[in-house]
Amino acid sequence: MSGDFLALAQPGVQQLSPYVPGKPVDELARELDIDPATIVKLASNENPLGASPKALAAIREELAELTRYPDGNGFALKTLLAEQSGVQLDQVTLGNGSNDILELVARAYLAPGLNAVFSEHAFAVYPIVTQAVGAMAHVVPAKDWGHDLPAMLQAIDDNTRVVFLANPNNPTGTWFSAEALNEFLQDVPERVLVVLDEAYIEYAEGSELPDGVEFLSGYPNLLVSRTFSKAYGLAALRVGYGLSSAVVADVLNRVRQPFNVNSLALAAACAALQDADYLAESRRLNDAGMLQLQDGFRALGLKWIPSKGNFIAVDLGRVAAPVYQGLLREGVIVRPVANYGMPNHLRITIGLPAENTRLLEALAKVLARG
């Protein structure tokens, strides 16, 4: 007996395309018979520093306990996060990456007949988690590549249960101010959960970006999601978290999978969170690399979208796919973003100085070929 298992899937799932990550180094090496040691990957917004030495030491100490389940409540990490953020322990939800937090929100608050609001050019996971539970997506056209917050307010209707905001946004790097965020939150109905995705917040200094945590006490319908995958350099371990009211955190924990954050991730995240020197160096390297790439783009006559993340979207002034393929042949992996409605752009992660130089040289060579 056989069946059409695509047709049997939920309608929202049928319409989805699988998330496509940045091309792995080994895959490109196999495809083009290139020495993997010579390939530069600037496609997935990973931290080029490598992990914190303190995080690596914590992982080594934890290895002897691999036969044990992790602490399902993540007490040590939640305690550190609560102390650092100035919230209570019961306001913290741990996730298998911040993507997990987004999925928990969708599972808890969205369903057929309901909808989520998010911006054009926003993170691909927002439509995935929305459609997967059968909810509708209200996609609001972007303004100057970024969130049009007044228009997003207008898109909220009686069936809206979630609004996804990203600050800064991936893949555009655009951001909004604390004043704009506050005005938005003031006008959002209390029954609508606002998810403020701050995956790249640690790359900002001072008041460059609003700190979503500062708004939690005033807005019980706000959830701030963050990750250890970017500035903290732990992408492979998949650990993120949400900060919200205790009521929202309790709801999310009802649908959270047991032991969703593994022991190595918990230990490494605790150590990374306390390594201020590593975080400062990550920020310094990112700031310098951002200037290096901007100078390089300027020399090539290219425009770009100003960014507050650890990446930058460069406008090639033409369809970017052939340039992307040309860069692959040069052993440089970046991220095409046509699936985000940006066919003329490539998203490029900030790398080490030598990696940035390699990218710029390869880009100049590919562009010169016409």
C-alpha cells in the first residue's frame, strides 16, 4: 500500500520549501575538486574567531558526562542569563538555537485561522514556522530594505497573534531605533505577542541598537529572542534563549521538547557568557571587517545596505546568481538572497582580514569577466 505523502501533509507544510543553509566547505570541495583548506566561507554569519577558549575548556570538562542527560531546566545557564539581563529565572526559555524559540512561539500561539505579521526580506524561519502550523503569513512590504513599522501595525487584524521583528534584520542588516520600537509596542494590541529577534544584538555598542530587555517590564506581550551562534561563536552547538514575561515563558515551556539544549552547549554557553574579552574582540574584529568590505565595495563601484550585523548585503546592480557561481569557482562561498526577494544582492559575512581580502580579490576577478 502506498500513498501520496506530500498530499497527506498539512496544507501549510505542502507549500513550504526546505530551508537552504549556506553551502558547506566540504560540499564545495567535492563538487569542484578544491582543497577544502583553501576555501573561504563567508555565507552563514559565523564568528570567524573560532570559539572562546573558555567555552572549549568547559566542553572538555563536560565530556566525561556524555552518558547523562543534560539538565532539562538548564538551571546554571538560565541563572546567568537572568542575572545578566535583570530578569527572573522564570522569564527565561532555553532553545536549541534561537530558531527553536521561534518555533515554540508558533506552536503555542499560531494555528489555522490565525496569522503572523512580519516584514518583506525578513528571516526565512518566520514563514516556515508560521506555515508549518497552518497559520497565515501577513508579509508587509519593506521600506528602504528595512521594517516599515507603521505599516506592520496596520497589517495587524483580529486574527493576528504574533508579530516577528528582527533588529537588526537578516539578511538586510537594517535596524530601527528605540523610539520607533517603543512607539510600535505602545500601539500593538495586548493580545498580540511581539517577538523581537535580536540574534545580532551583541555586535552593537552602547545605544546603537535598542536593548529589547529594557522594554520587557513595560510590555508583557514582548518576547526577546537571542542566540549564542553569532557573537559568542557557538553556532555548531545550537543554543539560544527567549526572555519574556513569566506567563509567556511558562506557555513556551509546555511545548518545549525535553532536554532540547545538550550538556556541551549548556556548559559552553555558560563559559562564553562570562568571557567578556572574547565578546569584545568579536565586536572589534567585526567593526574593522565591516569597514574593510565597505572600502572594497566602494573601490569596485558597488553599493551596499548599511548593516548592524556581522554581515553585509552588497548590490551588484545585476542578477547576482552568476557572480555567486563565479565566486564558488574561486573557492569563496557567500550567500545568494534571491529567495528573500533580493536577486541583485549577495549577503557576505564579515571574516578575518585575510578572508575579507580574498573575497574582494575574487569578487573583482569575477566582475571583470563580465
